[in-house]
Amino acid sequence: GSTELGKQCLNYYLPRVKTPKGSIVALDYEDGASGSIKANTDAIIAGMQQIKNAGYTPVYYSYKPYTLAHVDYKRIIQKFGTCLWIAAYPDYLVRSTPYWGMFPSMDGVAIWQFTSTYINGGLDGNVDLTGITHNGYDGKQPAPKPVKPTSKKHVDVTYAMHQRNGHWLSPVKNAGSGANGFAGMPYSAHDMLYIKVNRGSIKYRVHTIEDGWLPWVHKGNKKDTVNGVAGIKGHTIDGVQMYYTTPSGETYQQAYYRSQSTQRAGYLGTCADNGSVAGYDSWAGMYGEPLDRLQISINDHSNF
């Protein structure tokens, strides 16, 4: 039900689509719906419009019961015409021809997926009812609507760590080199962290050796140890996770961050707030090892 989250995902994935302009790009909606049908539908329509603006044919993919429970699909077809790709099949047996008794009778169906096991080992079998799958492959490409280009804004992230059994260390802005380029104190344990940004918003949490993952924090204020700081005084931080949200209308950016521990030389792998950096999980640290240094940068690429 989050239009902004959907937008960020499409900002990331649409530039990576390799099929011809005009071809279908499906918005897969099978899990994670909110309790608001309106919010869910608004997010779907916004995503499909973003696909259309990029020059592709937007398609909504799901199955009928889930759609009826969580989505006002008639708003979708009112906006985009016959554009539903609905899955409906009786079993998972190998099936090379459709069983029409399972056809999802509803308005706006362009494609019917009649099986997920067209052959042994699994392969989707579909019936294209309108010829929509030929879009982009017949030499006819719809002209994309002009889209106002997004603008990338510089984002400053300020953060600081509190030494366990000690005091707050000086805050650091962004990430650099040398002693002022990271938060924390080498070879020391820390128990609290705050992070704040001057644009957009950021949420963050810490993992402690004593407690595991603690709740997300959405503010950054060292004087507010209840709502503005992540951590528990006296409990050792060994992991950090964060997620940055880009303001609407701006170029998608995310948090890139990395850490060191007291038991290792050199920084651990760079992390990203959506896990898109290959080979690393979306949190920084090493379970059981006190985190002694942290670097954060908000950008559309990693500087580490």
C-alpha cells in the first residue's frame, strides 16, 4: 500500500528492463497488501503509470481471490483498459492445455495463466486473450509521455556513537578519510547511535550482543534516548541497519554504509539499505563482535 516504496523500486528496476519499448512490464501483486483497498489500488495505479511513462505497456499480475480481497481492480481497468494478467489453475499437475473451467471470470483480463507446470520442472502456461504480449515486438512502439526529469539533491547525513560506559563522541557528517571520517572510537565498544538527514527521512536500528535487534528509530536526537537514539545504555552494539527514503520527485538515493569491529582489521563489506550490493546482507556488523567504527553516505551510488 506504499506508493513511495513502489516508486523507489521502479526507479531502480525500470532502467534495467531489456525488452523493447512498448512490451509488457507486469506489476506482480500477490503478497504484502495493506488493510486499505484504496491505498493498495493507489500504489498499483501509480506504479503502472510509471511503467507507462517509461514507454512500456503496464500489466497487473495476481490471482483473482487476492485481487478481490485487496484491490479495486475496476479502477485499474478504467485507467489502463484490458490489462489484467490473472493466474487461476486447479492443481500443480503438468498441464499443456488450459482447463477452461478455471477461467477467472472478471472484467479486464488480458492474459490468463492456466498453469505453473506447463512442463516437468515448472513453466508458466498462459493464454493471451488480446495479443498484448506482442506489444513492442511488432515494430509499433507507443511514444512515451514526456516526463519531467527528476533532480538529484545533495543529502547530508549526520551521525554519532556513544561509548559504552563513556560519553557521546563528536558527530560526523557523511563519510570521509582519517579520524573525522567515521563515527565511533577504534577498539572501543559502543552502546548508542543516532542518525539524522537534512533531506528525506531515515529509519535505523541496532543489534546488541545482549538483546538482538532493537526497534526501528525514526528520529535523531542524542538528548532523547527514548525516541531519538538506537541502543540501550551499557549494551554492546554489534550490528546496524538503516533505510533512507528519497523525497518525492527527486532522483532515487539510498544509504550506503559499512563498519569495523574491534576484532578485525579493515572495514567489512559495504551495505545498502535495500540489499542491492551483491554479496552482503542489508546490515553492517558482525554478530558477537563490538562495532567500533561506522561510515554512512547517502547517494545514488556507493563511494566506498
